[in-house]
Amino acid sequence: MKNLSDLTYGIVGFGLMGGSLGKAIRENVLSVSSASGKILAADINEASLSLAREQHIADETFLISKVDSMLCQCDFVFVCLYPHATLEFLIQHKNNFKPGSIVTDISGVKSEIFSRLNEILSGGFDFIPGHPMAGSEKEGYANSCGSIFKNHNYILMPLKQNKIENLELFKQLVSLMGFTRIVETDAFVHDHKIAFTSQLCHVIASALVDSAEDSKITAFGGGSFEDLTRIAMINAPLWTELFLANKKELLLHIENFEKSLNELKGFIEKNNASSLKSYLENVREKRISMSRIEVKV
Amino acid sequence: MKNLSDLTYGIVGFGLMGGSLGKAIRENVLSVSSASGKILAADINEASLSLAREQHIADETFLISKVDSMLCQCDFVFVCLYPHATLEFLIQHKNNFKPGSIVTDISGVKSEIFSRLNEILSGGFDFIPGHPMAGSEKEGYANSCGSIFKNHNYILMPLKQNKIENLELFKQLVSLMGFTRIVETDAFVHDHKIAFTSQLCHVIASALVDSAEDSKITAFGGGSFEDLTRIAMINAPLWTELFLANKKELLLHIENFEKSLNELKGFIEKNNASSLKSYLENVREKRISMSRIEVKV
């Protein structure tokens, strides 16, 4: 099997996520003295690329317009673009990847990519769809950080065409990068679950901030509001795309949430202390059992 | 003016909040070598009191049934009981506090207490209603911690009867304990604002956990769901009381939140990308301006 520290990694889109993946690889995979591996980065932002070279995160950088001369050198490529752009990139450049290389994406919605899988797969590289479950409310390479993946989940959606050894290599890589739980599933389950854990949470946080009477409300905050709405410092174009691309699943979860909220609201309206208390007791038990799973990882 | 390090502090209810206040006083106020002050603690839980003595947080402890022999010694009393119990305690023991002492509560809802203020104020002590805006999803003295107040808000609702020097002393005390912003307001504004920053957030977090399909969902979590629902490990009896005691204000905020959620949901349903994006951009700006206020403290 290939040695992870000797591979050439290519990262397309060197922003918050691409930059963080690059730093995590630099710090945890290419840090051994015998490493001959390299990180190549492509972006539209020259300043980010220049900073990445100065910080010795990227060995070589490429403007997106010259990305093909990067792709042909890479053993392992992370495409870290917005969902639509990821799909377009994979199709447009499918013949420019190094034959036999591993290529993955980090898109938060998979249905569109899977609907055009045949076009992507004709490229002769081993495409393994993935989703690193970590991020930040801050954007851009300057805010990237190699440790945001520590103790986080990585979701892989392997295809029947994927080579076993490539899948194993991928798992080894993300384990080294700090991910502690690798979940294998399919695109439908991914989109359904992520619509809940990620997109619904961003919808709720955004609506909560929208409903605030004014910005001075935090003078009365004790931490709860701040924790619930940190993700509302949202990247608007990205999340617009994510919400609409996963619309069906997201609306399903919004409606379930509205039902739960409505039941709770009803108990309050009717002064129904006993039902309210047992609703909250159930929620408490359910949430505690979820943290046990978090901790078990 | 009195010297804070020489006062005798009494804490009624030595659980998570009472214990944390006691620890913050021990660590930040009574830590000077010249201090002659003391901490007296009362609770129904003998094991907590015994642990508090062993840990040298409380100098003397009292079962609640013997609390009057504690109250008569204290210059500054924190009543850290549930809202109804706080009101009952203040009325029942109003003649047992040391004359001229400062007495405060930490209740998350004030309207009930204010509706019976005359009964409390006939006790001959200086009652200054307050609300330390910090907490934890964990309960009990064993989980208390003196540093949970660092950089948090303390809300005071001074009465026209309060002595200026007592109010000044109170502010000095909570500043030493780690609170960085002291907000002075009245009971109505408090209950209205707290219904949003605290109670609505607990309602939303609870409904979100309730709507989860199963407890294994955290395998697909990336931090957002976990952050939004940590407070759903909720103390059910306490929050049942808080929700119902502040029902009117809370329902108002739930309805405003539902309107905001519904607008956002509508844009998703209608594939209205431009309205969705501008909604999210507004939310982003609003939330960022809130963090500036957080940071400015």
C-alpha cells in the first residue's frame, strides 16, 4: 500500500476548509522526517496562495485557471469548492486528474453529485465522495486551522467501483488528521441526516437571530443565545446553495421541528406543568444518551 | 464602606449556582490574607454540605430547617432556590435576616417576586433583586465551579429603597467574582429580555432534540447540533417552573421566532435564492454586530 507521507496532495479551493485540510495534512502526515510528500494548492485568491507558501503549508500553488498542471501531479485530490462548483469542476476536469489518483469532495449535499456520477467516473480516477464534519463560522484561508478536525466525524460514501486499498488509505489519512469516527453510508442517508444535524441547525440559528428585537440583546445573554447562534455568522452564498440543494430533506426536518416546538408551546399555553416536565425529562434523557455516543467515539 | 473580605456571606441553596457563587467568593474575595470574612451555606442535601466543608468552601453549614440561625449572622445573603421557593423563602424568613443586611436572589423570572415585594420589604433588610447570567447543563454542588462567571453579565434590578452604598458593594462583589458587565434594569425588562436570551433558547434546544429521529444522529454531527442542544440536558423541574412563570413573554418570543422561521422556510420552499441569500446576509451582519457587543464588555 502507498505511504501517506510520500504522496502528493492537491487541494482545489484553499479557503477555510481547504486550508484547514492542508494544515492538518502538513502537521500530522507530512511532519515525519522521512516524508517526501507535497501539498499543492489551487485557488482564485492570490493573496491566500501567497500566505500558504510563506507559511510552508503549500509547497506549490496554482491559480484555478492553471489547475490542470497541478491535477496531473497529484495522488490525492480534495476538491473544496461550493456544491455546484464542485460538480462542475469534477466534470470539466475529469480528464486532467492523474490516472489512478484518489479524488474526493467535501460537499455538504451529495444528491446532485450522485445524479451525475457516471460523467465524473468516466475520468479514470478513483472518486470517493466524502464530507468532513467540521467547520467554523469564519471564512477564508487566513482563518483555517489544522486542529478543527480533532475528535470530529468524517462521512464517506464509497462507491462499488472504489478500490479497497484506496478506501483504506483514505481512512488512514483522516484518522491521522484527527478525525475519530469514520461513518460509511450512502448519499441519500447522508443528505437526510445532514439536513438535520447541519442545515436545520443553521436555519434555526438564523431564524433566532432574525427574531431578535435588537443587537443589544446580548447584554442579557448568559451563553445560551450565544452558543445557539454562533453559526448564524453564516456564509450566505454557501448556505443558500446548501439549503436549496437539499431542500426536500431540509423541509421535512423543519416541519418535524415545528411539530415538536408546537407541542412544547401548547403545554406552556395550557399551563400543563406535568406534560411540560415529562417532555423536558424525555429530552434530557435523549440528549444525554447522545453525548454518551459523542464521548464513546 | 464595608470591606468585602470581612463580610459574612450566607448562601441558601448550595447546588450548582449557590456552590459556584460560594467558590467564586472564596477564590476571589476571601483569598486575601487579611480576610476575616466567612461563607455559611444552607441546603437540604447533607452530602453537599459536607463536601463544601471538606473543600473549605463553606466555613459552616446548616440544614435548611436550621437556616434562621445562619441568616441572623450574615451581612450578605444569596437565596439560590427555584423561583417559587425563593419567593416563599423570602417571605417566610423575612424577620430572621440580620437587620440591615443585603439580601439578593438569583431567580430567572422576577414578576412573581415583584408582585409581592411589599411583603418581602417589610423584613428590615436591603433586598436587591439580581440575576447572574451564567450556568451549566450540569446540576448540584459537585458540578459547581467558581470560574463559570468569568466575562459574564450580572443583571441587577435595584429598588428605590436600596441604599446606594449597598448597591455599590454588590457591584464591587460581582466584579471581583468575574462578571464583566453589570446591567441595571427593572423586572419587566428583565423578564422580557430573558424570555428571549434564555428561555426561548431552552425551548428551541429542547424541541430540536425532541424532533431528532434517534440518538445516533450525532454520528453525523459536526458540532452545530451539539452546540445548539447542549442546554437540552435540561433540569426539567426548574425549567418547567421558569417557562410557566414567564409564560406571557416567552410565548411572545416563540411566536416571533416562528414568524422568522416561517419566512426563511418560505424562501426555501419557493426556491427563492435571492431573498434567502439576503435574509442570511442580514442575519450574518446582525449576529456579527452582537459579537462586537460581546467583545466590547
